[in-house]
Amino acid sequence: MLPVIPLNYLAILVGVLANVVIGFLWFGPIFGKVWAKEMGYENMEPDTKQMLKSMGIMIIGSFLTAFVLAHSLFVWKPSSWNLPGDGPAWMYGAYAAFYTWLGFYIPMLLGSVAWESRSWKLFFINAGYNLVSLAAIGQILAVWPA
């Protein structure tokens, strides 16, 4: 039996927008200076062309994240498997976000500490951003009906 997974593309796009806004705030006014220092970017002038290219790539990545998270979210719901007993929608967004973060993002970030000599401070900044972003996307996808 395959799950029934209805996708809400408007919710996916709003999730992408939320990710962009969270990234702007997280790597700007909230942790921007610390992040730039940890990355070795503190005295660099941003190149507008490179920044636009990077933002475009980030938007594509954000779309892929939201699209896959939408699928992952519905796999948690019993009704997706034609079973009774769904809980509150927010719960499935939280499960999908947390376990995606724990199983996919954290191992990659640990690899950057282990193999790329990135600092633990950078690990926690990036891990926090990924958790907050995934949680926001997960909640948007969970509570916005398909």
C-alpha cells in the first residue's frame, strides 16, 4: 500500500519564502557578524553578482527542501496510509522537521567540523538555522490544508 500524499504547492512556495526570510535574519542581524567571522568573511566586500547567484541557488535548495519535507510530513500521518487516528496537524510538521534535521542536517554539519575544520560555534549557528527553518517550513506545510 502506497501513502496518499496531497501536495500544496502554494504552501511549499510560502515555505521557501519563510526559509529565505529566516536566512536573511539569521545570517544578517542575528548571527551575521559571528557567522562571517567563523567563515573568514569578516573583511570581505560582497560581490553583487555572486550574491545573486548564491541566493538563486539557495532558493532552488529551499524549494527542494520544502518539496521533500511535504512528502516526509505526510508519511507520518496514519490517514496517508488509509488508517484512522490522525493527531493534530502541527505534530506531523514537527516530526518531519525534527527528524529530517537530526538525520540529514546534523550529520552533514558534524562532517564539516570533523573534516573541514569548521568551528563548533559555526556548527551551532548553522544547526540552529536549519532547525528553525525546517520547523517553520514543516508548520506551514502541516497546517495549510492541501
